[in-house]
Amino acid sequence: MNRINEIQYILNPDYNFRSDIKRSVIIANSESQCEYSNQEWLSFIHPVQAMILSFFSSPITIDNAVENLIDFLNLNKEEVLNLINPFIENNEVIFTQYNGATFKFPKRIIVKYESHLKINCTYAPEDFIYNELDFENARLMKSPSTVTIMLTNRCVTNCIYCYADRSKEMSCSISFERIKEVIEEAKNLKIKDVHVSGGEFFLYERWYDLLKELYKHGYEKIFISTKVPIKEEDIIKLKQFPNLSFQFSFDSLSGDKLQRILGVSRSYLTKMKKTFDKMDEYGISYHILSVLTKINSDKKDLLELHNYLSTLKKIKKWQVRIAFKSLYSSTEFETIKLQEDERIETLKYVDELSKLQKITLEIDKSNLERGYFTAEKGSKSFSGATCSANRSHMFVLPDGNVTICEQMYWKKRFIIGNILNNSIEEVWNSAESLKWVNLTKDDFRDESACKNCEMLDECCNKYPNKCWAEVLKVYGDKNWDFPDPRCNKAPKFLYDII
């Protein structure tokens, strides 16, 4: 007996396949089981390719899979092997083409089955039946790949550089039962991630129950950003969730300066340091973010903070960011922001500290290096990360309203539905949501350079990558329809963004 033929293979369980109405999608799971998996993966493929690969969604030998595919495709054995061999434990990313469209597959798309592998989904060819094709539009059609639920906009601090809309404090008015239903919907739709955010996560009374619910549905890769000094009994609870990622915002070792920057009491510093000690004691990793202003960016401050953070046992990295203007920055922000020469000098010194190699130090320059006025080929050529707003990401506000972008909060123009009354899929495909990917020149005023631009359809609809938040920051709410400030057709800024 040839034992090689008894080896079973399976679709890599680190990826989900789902129908996206007019094409199929490969999307990474939030948890990796196999080596070489890409947790950021998302690509469109032809539905027939998904049908073929569906024959490997349960453990199967190559011989049996070939026999099944011979019947399904009405091809001979050699033709079937030519189709599937490139996908079996492939060491490189695979590109295929059909009718001018290119389809991309991750490494190791079909792997040898091992007993420890947890099978998340099984598929059948009929899961990927379609009536028409569309491989041009970059927006996910059926549902997003990520849902974020903002539990509250309440905080324990009053940061002078706050980026949030704090014009009115709002606790979560979405019932816990409805949140559980949303998580269940997300699981059924094969949505990769369900994130939670604030305001302050730990001010949501049922945060512990929520973490348990997310873990129960496989949403274990959860990021928590906090400024709260966490009690020891809560740290013990958090120990139950091994895949949590923690970011603590911590700007200075001076109690006086923290009072000025964060609006906290003098005891805040001692409580935060005790939190770090307890996180170290219970073996929970975290990273720390420091936002720099005129108040906390002199060399003495930075060196002192660097030396203290270097003594912490479970810190993974220290990230430094220059405070930037948001849509909701107070007039006071203008008095504490770093000017260009100060920014250059500050970042130069931070770079010097990083070379000491006492701690992993990361400088976030994403809000400084935006490439304004440089893009000549539309939204595909914009510098920086691709915008996920209403393209692959849905943001749920504490009252159930859904906005296309987490920076927009309750700006009425950008609200696309409410999760209290509708499902994820219904909100994603609502008229209010779809209008943002079906814009025409008639939606733009004559004052906007977008109105008669030959790339309008691609920029706004086929490849939506326009940062509406930055448009509002530099041109104001009235001029929401102006070009992205990275476009070479963008007019001079009306408001200073840096």
C-alpha cells in the first residue's frame, strides 16, 4: 500500500472563504494555527476557484479530491491535477488571471492535515454560486471584514490633545443581548474581527462578560487601549484571555505635567505605575504610547521616561507620537502643539534614545508624512495605509448608530444606519451606505475639483480610499466634497492640520 496516498490535505484553516455576491473572498482569520500565514490577508478570487478549493474544506486525500473534482468539473485526471497542484503547500503567493482580472492566493493555501488543526469552516460548491461577476470594485459587497463597537465615549482623563468628540458624554445604550446578537451575526458572516473601543473600555460595566462572549465566538485577538489604572482583581480576570493586546497611554513621569496634559489628580501617576508593576507580576504583556506636546517633550522628560520604561518586564514596545490636530481639538491645542522645528528636534532625540537599544522604541510618523498635494493618479496612488472606512470596516457608536469612519462620530452626513434596528448586512447595504460608493458628479458642487475629474468614479467608488476626515480637517464640514489633501488637485488648506 502506498502510504503517501493516505496523507490527507485541507484548506489552510487560517483563512476563511466567503461569497461576496459577485466574486469570492479569501480573508484571514484573527488567529493563526499554521506557519507562514498572513493575518492581514484579503483578496478577491473567481467563484469557480472557490468551488474547486471547497473540496478540501474537510480532510481528504489527493486521490479522493481528484476523483470528486473529475465528476464536478467533467475533466480528466491530468487536467484536475494541473488545476490543484499549484495550491498544495505552495511556498509562494500565487497569481492567476482571467479576462483581465488578477486573483491572488496566499502561501500554503492547501496544507497537510494534522490532528491539532481546528477546522473553522467547511464549504460546498453551491456556497459560491453567482449570477454576474465584478472584480473591479474594492469595497466588500456582502458585509465588512471588521466591525468595531464603541462602548462609550466616557474617559477617566480629559486630554488636552483629545481626538474624540466629547461634546456630550454617552454610555452604551445598546443592550448586552443585542451586542451578543451582533457578535453572532459577525461570526455567521465570516467577519474576521470584532473590535471594541472607547472612550474607555473599562468604564463599560460588562467588559468582562463581553470579553467572554467574544472569545466564545473565536474573536480572541482583541486590542484594548486604555488610560485607566487597572485594579489587581481585574488584572487577574484579564489573565484568562491570553491573546489580548494592551496599549497604555502614558505621557510623562511628572505628576504636575500629567495634571496639565490629562486633567487628572496627583495620585494618577502612582496608580499607573502600580498597574504596570501588577501587569509585570501577572505576566501580561503590553505596549505604551506617549503623545508628545510642548509640555512633555523636552530631553530631560524623554530620557526620564525612557529609563523608567526600560525597567518594566513585560513591555513589548514604547511608541512615540507627535500630538496632531483632530476634528474635535480645542483651541487650547494650538498653545501646546509642537512647531515644525520642535518636532524635528524632538524626533531626532527620540531616535537617539532608540539607538541605546534598552527598549524597543517605535516612532509613529503616519500623521506627519502624508504626502499632501503629491498624488497624480487618484486614490490608488495616495501615500499611507489604505482607508478601510465603508470599504471593509463598520464602526458602531454607543447609541447603535453606524458611521463610515471612526473619526466622524455623530456627523449626520456620514451615518449609514443603526444596529439596534438592522443587521450588519442590512446596514452595510443600506441606501445611506451605498451612496458613498455610488457618487456621481451631481453629488459635488462646482467649487470642488472632484466634480469634473476623470478619476472621480475610481477614487470614490471603485477604489474608495479618500480620507473624508482629513478633507474636513483642512477644508471644514461645508467643503466635505473637496479632494483628499494628498491629491495634486487639492486646493490650499483653509485650516492648518499639523
